[in-house]
Amino acid sequence: MKSKITGGDTTFLFTKNVLNNYKVKYYRCNETGFVQTEEPYWLQEAYSSAITKLDIGLSSRNIILSDRVSKLLAVKFNQKSIFLDYAGGYGLFTRLMRDKGFKFYNTDKFCQNLFAEYFDLVDLSPDTKFELVTAFEVFEHLTNPIEEIKEIFKFSDNLLFTTELQPPQLADVNNWWYIAPETGQHIAFYNVESLTYIAKKLGYNFYTDGNFLHLFSKQVFNNEVLLPVRDNFLLRKAKKFVKKAEEKKYGTMESLLMTDWKYIKDKLNKSS
């Protein structure tokens, strides 16, 4: 099987019982270490429910990310601009960020936007460009990563995303919880080398916290909140990071909660 990242050769790793029904083979890219399943013929069944029963961390993950991302946006980006949460599920992250004052919108072709209705991609002009796009827990679902990531870049030159990096020891991948064969939705697994390869191939800089939060960007970051690691940088949470955010008066941003409430109320009255 050829690598979905490089197009080069792969090595067979192991077989997993996906959805407790399908014997699925997993392969490792010889050049980058990227791990992928065989062609995922079971996805229609896997996505019978967009959000899996094992994703019990959905709420806490979005709360944690809304805090961490809001600080990053305050320090590194135009916080008054427009943002998009790509494949944002129920719209919870978008709602949390709007409550903090950030003009976030949601899009997800597989899941109903429950928490951020009226603040969806379809509510904006088709040619809208965003300051930054977030894509949390998306990359591990991509059947053709390079082409699908290219599609996301049509919205912005800044892509902040999460995906758990592979364990440092290859032998540990076989028992890695992130494989999640019970749900069948995770089919692509990255390490620093494979993400670096993708960024370089697509013409972007790559930054990572070394764990699960990563950034592809045309911008070059080189100040005190970015720690050099070989040819990329390590995003880190630190006191200086928080202090810098406070200096930029992140805390004074006004929540959009009541503004959005009035906007939706007006929409509903006009439609009645």
C-alpha cells in the first residue's frame, strides 16, 4: 500500500478489529512514519453517528481549548477579525469563543450545528477569508490528508488543529488508545515528521506543542512564547504567554452572548 502522505512505500504494522466486525490492516509510511489504515471501506457505518459514544471528553476538550486558543489569538493574531471552526460538530467551540468575544463561525457537513445556529459558514459570503481556521480532532479522520488539508487552506493561511501525536516508541502504537478501533473513525495517525512533511509540501511553517496542538501558518513566529525545536518551533503555555495576553487587554473583550441573542431573536421574529 502507498503512503497517503508521500505516495511512497509503507510497511505493514498490525491488524485491528474495527467496529468489532472488520479485520483492518494498518501501515506505516517508510519515509515519515505516518500510520494509516487500509482503504477505509467501513466509514459509512462508522459515521452512522457523527459524534462517537467514546468521545466523552468533547465538552471538557472544548472548554480547555477555548481558554488556550483565546490567549493565542490575543497575542498572535487579529483578535477582532473573523474565525472559522472547521468540522466543528455541534458548534460548541464556536459558541464558547463567541461568548468570549471572538467572531467565530462553525461548519460541519456531517453534524448539525446546535449551539451556534445563525453563526455558520453558510451565513457568510462565499468569498469570506478568515484570520484563522481551527480544526480540532479532524486530521485523524482524513481519508486523503494532503488534498483535504488543501481544501481547508482555501479559508485561511493559518490553521490551528489538534491531533494526538504517535507514542515515541513504535511498539506502543499497537496498544495506543487513539487508534479507537471500536468506533472506526480514526484512520490517519501523525508524528512530528509527517506533519513537518505536509507543511513543507504545502508551503507552510509548522509549529507544535509536541503533544496534540499544532499550527500550520504562512507567518513566522520567533518570540519568547515559541521554543525552537530543530527546524520548527514548540508552542508552549507559560506565564509569559498569559502575561502577554493580559498586556494586550484580552480580558477586556466584550462577550457576544447578548448581541447574538438579540440578533437571533430578530431573525426569529422576522421569520414568523
